[in-house]
Amino acid sequence: MGLANNINLLMPSGGPRQSINLDDTLDFGARPEVQTCTSWKAPIIWEGMFDPNLYDQKHIQGQSSVALTVFAVGRYLEAYLKTFLTSAEQYFMLGLPVTYYVFTDLPEKVPKIELAPQRSLKIMQVEKHPRWQDISMMRMKAISDAIESEIHHHCNYIFCFDVDQEFKGRFGSEALGDSVVLLHAYYYNLPKENFTYDRNPKSKAFMEMGDFYYHAAVFGGLLENVKNMADACHLSIMEDKLNGVEALWHDESHLNKYFWLHKPSKLLSPEYCWDESIGNDTNIHVTRLEWAPKHYGILRDQQQPFSTEVPWDTREPPGFVSSAVKKKILTLPTY
């Protein structure tokens, strides 16, 4: 077991410390309408399954500390970073030491955010690639390099986020684990044949079928495990490049392949990253992180001035689901 699971408890009587697995305290029957455990016994975290005070208390006692990485390259910095960081200060891992690692090509434009005690921000300068697909795929190498050179000196856990999101509710220590992935909001209750794995046999990300469809907007775990995943995905991406191949959804396709071969220890429900445009879903009891409105045409076109008032672009972003599939999502039975 990793640091996330085994926490020493000091007994109220003052007796000897006892070690418990925090995930053993989860109430898997609290949400009978959804799947709360995988076939390999990894929990799927939904509201109502956990005691937030118990998790927080034990992680504070265990001196857990968390790195949050986020990439804000080009116009994504201006459009999203301030909202992302200020909302993280309200809801992300409160009570634990947190270091924000902002990867950007525009370090001078990173907004100054008032941070709570035990929370800090470090800027990691990265190169801006001409294609957004390359930015997406090269973040795996940047994360791995940062863990090795910097993050391991300060933190024992890491969570990696897309910047075009806003925290809306508690995103706390119950999410910590050895290796943690997120169920994609659009696919979590669709049949597996609808999952958009890369089905090109020439790609290292090739999959015919898997367990779930994971969203690369959020993933995390112990530093060693996330570094192993990032290294494996980067290697697969570079092999594809040498062979003139590009995976369907870029680093997300490689992430899905990795976690099919190396099962994650904890899954986060779509409550941990929801898109309000999906509409009402009675399974979502709380929205902890929300997709921000996307303006891909302007964000990725360096010749146009940035404005949030422009029409949304019609090109398909990573993880895109057509309106027809969206309509099916809420009409299909859940697990």
C-alpha cells in the first residue's frame, strides 16, 4: 500500500498507534445507482461514500503534501489561469501543503494570486509548440522532468490538471491515492463500444476494448507512479512520431492505454470534473470541478485578438462528444 492508504491512528485512550487503510472506511453501498468499485477492487469515489473529516485529519497527521501541475501556454493563460488558481485556493486540498507548478511560455503574465499559508506557486517555463496537439502530448515529458528535478523535494503526491477548468466544490484528500484517474463525464455510463480509444493498430495507444474511458484533464497519485506513467506515455508518443502516427486523442489516448495495462488504485467519478452543458444528471450530487467554456478557434489562432465574446469553434477538441452522443448519455441505464 502507498502513503495514501495506510495512515497511523492515535487511539483516543492514548494507547498504541494503529494503522488503517482509509479506503476501507468507504461506504460502497451509499450510492447504489452507480458503480462504486472496479473489478480489481479499486474504489470509484462518489459523494456520500467517504467521511471528509476523517480523510483530512489522517492526511494532515501523515504530513501529506500535494503538487498541482497546470499548463497555461499561449492564450490559455489569459483565458483561464487566474480563475483556475483562485478557485483552487477555495477548494483544492484545503488543510494540506500545496505547491502550484504553472508551466507556461509567458512567465511574466502569470497572475499574482493571494495564497493561504502552506501554499506556494512556482513557475516552470516551457517552450510553446506551434500546434496545440504537440503542447498536449509534450506535457508528459515536462511533468516527468519536473518530478525528478523539483517536485520530489517538496511533495509526496501530485495532481495534474488542464487549465480550462474551475473548482466549484471540495476536491479533497479523499482523492489522493497511489494512482488516480478520472472517469470521463461524457462516457462514464455509455456502453464500452462508444469509448473513443485509438483503434489504429499502427499507434502505441491502440486499444480494441478497455475497462473505462479516462479523461486526461485530471490524473494523479504518488510521485513515482505518476512519473512512471508520464515516462511510458512520452515514450509511446515519441515512438508514434518516429512512425509517422498520431494517436486519436493525443496524450489522452496513451493515458488510457497505460491504465488499461497498469490498473489505477482509485477512480474519481465525474463529480470531480463535470460539464454543465451535458444537462441534468441525477447521478451528479455535487460538482467539484467544472469545464470552462471553450473558444478553441480564438485560443489556437494567434492572429486573432482574444475575446470570450466570440462564437465557439466548431472543431472537435480532445474528448469531444457529438450532440447525438450527448443526448444518449442521460437516457442509457447506469451501472
